[in-house]
Amino acid sequence: MFNRSVNRSSLVIRAKEPFREWILSLPEQSANLTLEEINNDNTLYLIPEYEEDSEREKLLGKKYKEIFCELLEDWCLDEAYWPKSRTIATFKKWFDVENHSIVIDLVGNQIIHEE
């Protein structure tokens, strides 16, 4: 039926309690912000196709800093408030990573990249 598989896999990053606690520590944040609200409409990250979980983990090891900074920036532009430790261990403590190895293009039009 669908024959428009895209040569990509994807990641969805979902915040966990430590990320919510960091957000709540920021100036002028609502104390009743829930994880459900934070995780509403998460970004989907396209990554190269992979066959083995070890390949996916290797890619995450290369890209987690970029994703981490983007997620922090979504809530606070002032890096002075960002956590000092932004290691892969911190990333995994703050976020769940949902993996999808198959991406299907239901639109079929050209994909346009924005900067």
C-alpha cells in the first residue's frame, strides 16, 4: 500500500522529571507546568537509517549535544541558566529517547529544508 519509505530513521525526545525541574527553576516559570504539557507536540529528529541498535547509540552519542542545546534553548536563551553538565549521561537522565527505524512519506512532495 505505502511504497514511499524514506531513507531515514527518527528520534523523538521526551522530557523526564529532571528537565521539568530545571524549567521550573528558571525565572518566571509556572510552578504547575506538567511533563504532559512539556511533551506536547515533541520535535521528531530525522537520522540516518540504522540496522543495529549500536549504530543508533553511536549516532546519538554524536548528536545529543546539539539536541540537548536545542531543547534547552526552547525554554531559555540565556546559557547562564543552562546546566553545566551536559554529558550523554545527563541527557539520558533528563530525556527518554523514542526510536523509529521506518519513516514513511505520506505526502510525496519534495522535502524543503529550512535554515
